[in-house]
Amino acid sequence: MTTQETINKDLVESMKSRDSVKVSVLRGIKSNFKNKEIELGHSLSTEESLSVLLTLMKQRRDSIEQFHRGNRKDLVLQEEAELEILKNYVPKPVKPQEIEDVVSKVINDLRTNSLKDFGKIMKAVMLEFSGRNIDGEIVSLTVKKRLTDLTI
């Protein structure tokens, strides 16, 4: 069953059980999927669906951070509840050790240890994790750390 099919099924169940928060989040996901399909001009692949979900999760995390700063605990709780629902539809995040291993492998394969090649390394590492739940920020920090360790 695809992610979109799972979301459709869960939406019907949530509507029956009158879970308004989950219904709202799932409708939002469907709307974002539809917008992305229109933008791309075709049905979403699994990778593209995951990308949409990860974007929605990142938006929630950013909102939580902003609401914390604004001392809006009510909105923080709402965004956290929505984030938990979104987490059910993405694979488990890649472990930091696996990221470090892949970064080391890519750096060795490309035979580079210069920050000048940062973009090339990032592209290769992200390609390795294609279709998986990976935070590009963590990858970026890992690559930078590894490259600075090599140049010291």
C-alpha cells in the first residue's frame, strides 16, 4: 500500500472516529500531495511523497521553535500533536552512525578532503540516502566536521 493510499484509509477512519486533529492533518497532507502533483505534472513517486512529508514536518518544527520563542504554549502543543501524526507516515530517520559511515565512504571514493568539494560530497551522500528519511542539515554538519578533521 502506498503512502497516499494509507493516508486515504486513515483519513476515512479518523473521520469515523471524529478525530478532528488527525482529519485536519491528513487533509493537509492530501492537499500538499495534490499541489505537488499539479506542479510536477504527474503522480507522485514514493520519493516525492516522502519529500512532501518531510517538508511538512520541517514546517512544524520551525513553527514549534517560533511559538516557543513567542511563549505560545497552546500553539506549541497543537504543532507537536500534528508533528506526531506526520511521523507515522515517514520511515525511521537514518542513524547518525550510518551517516558518518556513508560520508567517510563517499570522501574516500571521491578521493577528496577539501571543503572546496563540499557540494560534490553532499550530492553523492544525499544520493546514497535517496528515498530515506534523512535530515540534510545533519549530513551537512557531518561532512563539514569530517572535512575539517581531515585537514587538521
